[in-house]
Amino acid sequence: MPPGTPVNGTAPVHGTWEPRPAARWEDAFLSGNGHHGALVFGDPDDERVVVTHHTLVRPVGTDEDRLPPRLADELPALQDRLLAGDTRAAETFTDGRPLQWVRPFHPAFQVRLRRPGDARDDTGAPPFHRRAVGFRTGVAEAVRADRTGRVFVSRADDVIVQYVTGPDLTLDIRLDPRLPGAPGALGIGHGAVLTAEGALLSLRARYPDSDLAYTGVTLVAVTGGATTLAPPGVRVEGARSVLLLTRVRRHTGETDVVAEGRALRDLLTEGEGEDEGNRGTEEVSAAPGSLAEAYEALLTRHLSLHRTAYDRVTLDLAADPAERARPGSELLARPRSAALLERLFAAGRYHLLSSGGLFPPRLTGLWTGDWDTAWSGAFTNDANLNLQTASAAAAALPEVTEALASLVQRQLPHWRDNAREVFGTRGVVAPAHSDGESGHSYHFNRAYPLHLWTAGADWLLGPLVDHDETRGEHDPRTTAVLAEVALFYEDFLTRTDDEGRLVVVPSYSPENRPANAGWGTVNAAMDLSAARHALRTAADRHPEHADRWRALADRLPPHRINADGALAEWARPDLTDAYDHRHLSHLYAVWPLHEITPYDTPDLAAAAHRALELRGPENDSAHGHLHHALIAARLRDAERVTSALGRVLDGDFFHASLMSAHYPHRDVYNADAAHTLPAVLIEALVQSTPGRLVLLPAPPAEYPRGALHGVRTRFGAVLDLTWSEDGATAVLRPTRTVRIELRTSDGAEPLDLVAHEDRVLTLKAR
């Protein structure tokens, strides 16, 4: 079957739709370019578009409060106590400050376009037709009678584009800061001036007790009719089309609104006459006129980047065409529908791409409609960000990988501070939480001694290493940071046990503790695996230090199997496992690493599988269920993958926007499930390392037919996979010549690939 051929004659739907506008911001359709985000409610008569930006975090506390604790001088005494068996010693290893969350992410304002009551006819509002969002375009569109509104966030021009068309448009337009949780002391200033195009609106918001502010500027361009001031905005009457361009900036002092308006105005004429063949057919044709041409030019430039990225990977589960035609909310009521899983896979890649740019995704991706974001809308590095970016390499989203690399690079000076101030070492230590501004470890307390966690840098660098392997070239930035991680371990790993093995002390397994000890302990399995992996990966890229770093890795203790036959969360024999917990940090060696596999370390893999069986779901967090599924896929347990995935699909975790929640019944807006689900499905179907390809390791039995196209492997080949009850076919398009091991249900065999020569593999029915 040629790549891209529909499995059952019709293609999956690359978008979603609803028959009514969103009543809650959580159900608003999403668009974003990795810098700006937009939540689109989808009512052309009363449109609300909530504007977000990755830089918008509310100043709380002082910069001094956000420094890491200076504890290095006290570290040797803590190590002595922990090694002597004082299981509570780490509980007082702080500088006495209370728990401080990182600065919270928040929305900017909403762009409000409202059809005034006196513009309606005697029957009230005309009938609403539908709202939709196209994943291939990033365009959210809403239609009511003969009026259409479209919104997208341009990846090319970094601007939020809104375009409304229809006869005799009358709209009140304003920038509205009144969003849930907005502080009453926020200093708001509005501006509105008429221009040749229509108007220029601005909103400046100054944070309480801070010299920081943010300013939004919206250019309103109008075709036909009249535009008049209607403070704090404008009224447009009798127009044929209205085009709005919006940007927001965070700053100190004041921003030059006139210059911002001039830059937006320039976008109206940029690229005139460019080829429009890239637009496709998803959008309704715009009304004729100069604003239509400006809109089409903006869209064309955006699509050249967005669509190229989105189209790289697709999943087809041979869903019923009638099911595919349903609105998302109806599909969500059919949780085992193949059409739902297709759409969630597509939405997950779309939202992940749309939230990755300046930064990778936050806990809420790039979006929120409320100032009281759960857990500050932070970058949470001890599971959440790592799970969300898990598919970036395989699902062909280097844009997300680059966003993660950029975050790491910006925060390296702070990571060095963490290593020096807490541990007294060279090198770097990543924090467990970040707001994007600070990379300091300052979010900690007795129950969450996150400043003691040393595995974060290895986990955050993992997707960057994977990406380098897919393209066959080392990013010098990643190579340099790996050396700094190795330097940290070289200075930190100085204590030994009675057998001469190195000891990770203090050690922390996020966010769990032994049943018989405090949270800060010795030799957490995750810390051991991360140290080994970081040292060996750095050695591979730095031959001048390779012998020394590999020798250090070899001196770390092996994993321990406990009395239950399970891989222990702590390698120290006197520490007892606590099984009911949402995190699966101790199985880091299985996923995301390949330190433990069913092929190379079968005994340890069996122990890891036993640990997975014993792990409880604790509070039903979505990330815990999908983390469980990822590990099960590596261990070739298809039933457990299906069960863990089913807990999320059956648990009402997804809003109508197809963005997810943290808890069942759509409780707490959170991107973990939405962004991680594509990784789970890819891992169940295809796994790769630089020397191995595993096909169909854990395929969900509920979906016996399908096709996965465009997956990137870590040995430098693009893979298309189709499967059915009769067998499977894989087409490999390698970019380099390599010998790998092929693993299928029939066993293992060597496979020789030649650069730029396609290879077709045929698998028998299971």
C-alpha cells in the first residue's frame, strides 16, 4: 500500500468540530505558534479570543527568593547521616524558606467582537451552523448564517490573525482584560485611535508591585462601512470584512504602541502576489477585496511552515467514515471508537506543534483562560514536560525539540548555580520546576525535596539526543551540555558503600518516598540510571574523557530486585517500596531509556514488569496512566497498554477542544494526556534505537487494522507501517547505510539498510 493510502478508502479527519460555540474557555478551540496562543470560543456574533503568550508569568516575590538554597557546606554532614542509616536526615536539609511555587502563567486578555443588540433583526441572532478547527492549517472557523469568523496564529509572522466576513457587519471591538482570577490591582490602560485602515487598539496591564507590564496591540482593518470610537474600543458599522492582527509583549517601562501598529500594518501588504497554491481546500473562500488578499497572504506564509510540520506523520485506524464525521464531543462519548483515537492522535500532534516554539509546552501547553493556573502552569521536569515531548523525535516534530533545546540553553547559567550552591560541584543540575524565566531550584520543602533531585538534566536532554540520532548529526549545544552533566557527576559521586560501589547520596525518586523512610534517601533507581546514562552518553561524544566517565558509570551499583520480585525503587536493601503512586520514576531504565529491555536484560525486564503490575494509580492522574502505558509498550505488554490507555479514554479526560485534563471528569485543564497520547500509540507500534527496530511490540487488539506513516527512527530511516489481521508491511526509507537488529513477534534477525534505497519488510500474521 503506497504511503498515505487510506486503509478503508477514506482518510482520517485532520480537525474537529462542534455544533455550538464554546461556553467555557476549556472547550475553546486552540491555535498557536509556540509564542502566541489563542483560545477561540467560536461565535461570529459574540466572538471571544483569549490571547496568551509563553512569556506571560506573573511576578511574585523577589529575585532573591528565587535563588537556590546555599547548602553545599552542609552536604557532607547530610551524606554521613544518610549513609549511617538516619532515614529522616534530609528532612531538615533546607534553608528554612517555605514552599514557593514558580511564577504562574496567565492569559493576557480577550479580543471581543460583539454584534450589538440593535444590529440584530426581530428574530434575534441568526442560526449557528458550526465551529471547527483544522489541524493541518491551525485555522479555527465559526459560521453563523452568512457570517464567518476565522482565527489562526501565524507561525511565519508571529501574529494572531482574525478575519470576519459577511454582509453589513456591525461589531463592537475591544480588548477586554476581565478574565477569571485577574488581580484587581492590575493596572489597566486602554488606547484606541482611528487610522486609515480602521483603528489601532492597545491594552497595557501593569502587574501589582512590579515594574513589569505587558501590552497588547490590535490593528483593526475594515472594508466598507464606518468605524467610530466607542471607548474602550471601536464600533464598525456596515462593513463587508474586518481583519484584526494582534500581538502582545511583556516588558519593563513602556512600549511604543505606534511602532507596534506600524509593524502590524506592514503585514497587510507583505507578500502581495505570492503563490497561493499552498492554501489547500479546508478554508471557505474569502470575499473579494484587499483584506481578503491580505488574509490569504498571511495564511499562505503560515501554512508553508505549519502544514509542512503537521503532515509529516499520520495515523489511520480504519475507522468508520460515519464515526469520523461526528463532532468531537460525540466521539468523546464513544471512548473506544477508532475514530476518536485517530482524532486524539492528530489533535495531540497539532497541539504539541502549536505550543512549541519559544518554549516547549507548559502544563497547560500554551493556553489558559484563567489567572489561577493549576501548579502555576509551570514546566514540570520530573515527568510532565518529559512525557509531553516524548514523541517529538519519532513523530517528526523537530520544532518541539528545538523549543526544548532553547529552554535548556537559556537556563544553563541557573543550572550551574544549582550544582554549585546545593552540591558544591562543577557542571549542571536541572530544576524540577521552572516558569521559563528561572532555572533555579527553589521549589522545595520537606515532603518534596526537589532540590535534591539530580536526574533532571539527563531526562531533559534525552529527546535532544534522540533527535540527533534520527538525523545522524550531533548538535554541538547538546554535546556541550552533556559534558557539563558528566562534570557534575564526576564531582558529586565521591561516596562509596562497603563494596566499593559509588553511592548517589542524597537521592530522590520523584515524587515518592520509601514506606519506611523520609523523602530524601540513597540510591534511587532513577538517579542511578540517569547517572549511568548521562556519563556514557557524554563519553560517546567526548572521547578525550571517555575512559574516565565510563569507569565512573561502571562503579555505580546495579538495580535491586526486592522480595516481591519487583525492580526496587531504591537499590539500598533496607528501603521498602511504596507501590501506590502516580509516578513511575524507578522504571526510568525501561522508558525513556533502553537500559532494561526484554531482549538484552530479560531478568531485569521481568522484574520491571512485576514492578509495573504492583504500581497503583494513586490519584488517577492522566500522566501516570500514560507513563504506565509507555513502559508497558517497552515491555511488550499489549494488554497493559490497552488497559492504561483505556483508563484515560474512559475517564472523561478530554474537553471538547480535545485538550485534556489532569484528573478524570475534565478536572484541571492540563496538556499531559493530549500531548503524550501520540507517543503511547507510536511506542505500541514502532520502537527504535540506533541499532534496533522493533515492529508491533504491543499493538492494541481493539484496532486490528491501520497505518502509521512518517515515523522517524533513531537509525536514520523514515518508516511507514501498515497492519491488518493478515499481517503487516513496513517500508523503510533510510538516509544512511547501517546494519540493525530487526525484532518482530517471530524473533530477531539482522537487517542491512543502504542509504536512499527503500526497503520493504513483510510480517506474517501474529
